[in-house]
Amino acid sequence: MRRRWFLTAMMTPPLLAQPRRAAGADPPGSAVPIPDDFTFIVEKLEAVRAAVDRRALTLMTIVGPMTASSAAKDPSLTYPAVLASRLKAAWPDVRVQSGLLPIARMEAALFQASLAAGLSQKTPNLVIWGVGGTAAARGDDLASFHIQLADAIATTRSAGADMILMTPQYAPVVARLMNLPPYRDAVLKEAQEAAVPVLDRYELMRYWSDNGILDLDAQTQTAQISVAHTANTWIARLLADGIVKAVA
């Protein structure tokens, strides 16, 4: 039961035992710890740039049902909310809206149909998708996973939106249970071929774990929540910085 809760906590925003800070506020320490050779470059976000020029930006984040349920209880602590808050601070004259599309755990065919429907209903300018963890947990066929990624990118672009991908989340306990690297590699490959920005969340979190920066195998619920909160906030900060630099 503890292991299952931890896997959920790594994907679910923390809701308990946290000192309250405004969404987007930096945690103690001024910079997000990253490896020396780590890069997150966002070169082109044409739909975002046009939206910022119009002073109305809509974000849509693809999530699982647990994240959506938790966000309904306290949206201020989800990483999409932190991201939106930082973008609002960067662009105070821009109306920034952020919505969640809870389809991440759907099978590929239903996922594509639900993505198209969500794009039509929410008309986002930017879609963010952290992908690969669910596919690894299910043991999805890698060839089919590549197709799902390519189709999702094409569907998003056809709707006039930009996309940022993120590789699966890492934790030692997760890595022992799932074969994550092939799915990480698939995300990196499809992102590169489609010229889509990708934040290598897997590599970041492995660095944090290997260097004792975050205890991603924390045993107590309070510690797990604190770690998840910090990781979510750092990821949101990196996303926001990349997006703002791309539009500057």
C-alpha cells in the first residue's frame, strides 16, 4: 500500500502537511538544481507568441484522473497552477488560463479521440504532456507508443496549438518496478523528429535522487508529500523559464 501511494504521490500534487506559499513562489534556494550538461531549450512557440501578443494565453495539461481529482481540492499546489502563476508574473498584461485534460491513462485509440475533443473544447495555445510512465507500467508495445506520440503531436498542431513534452518521472522504487528508459528514449526521439520541446524530467529527477538533493524513496507520507511538492515546483519553474525565453 505504501509503494502504491508513493507512485501516485509522484504524479499527484501535495495537499497536506505543507507550509502555505503562493502558487509559483520559489522554495528555499534560488536555483533549480540541474546537471552540468542538462539543457531545456524552447526555440519556437508560435501559437504561444501569438496568444501573448493578443494578451490571452490558454494552457492545457494532459494529466491522469488522480491529479485532476487532487487539483479540484486544491489547484494552487499543482505544477500546472505553479506554471500559470509564473507566466502571469512574467506577463502581467496577459490573461493566462490553465486547464487539465485527465486522459493520460486512456488506451491509445480513446486517448486520441479524447485529445481531439479536448483541443476542440478548450482551444489551448499550449499543450503540456508528461508521458511514458503509464505506458511503462502497462508494458505498452514500444512501436505503438511511438505512433501514439506522433499522432498526439500531429493532432495538437492541427488544432493550432504548440506542445511541450516531458519524459516519465523517475524514482528508484519506480525504476525497480518498471522498465522506464525505452519509454523515455521514445519521448526524446519523437520530440526531436517533430521539433517539439521536451523537458527530460526523468534525467532531472534521477540527478536529484542520485545526488541526495531529493529523497525520492522517502518512507513517510509527510516526507513524500514534501518531496513531491518540491519536484513539482522545480519542474514548473523550468517550464516557465523555457516558455518565457522562447517568446522574448
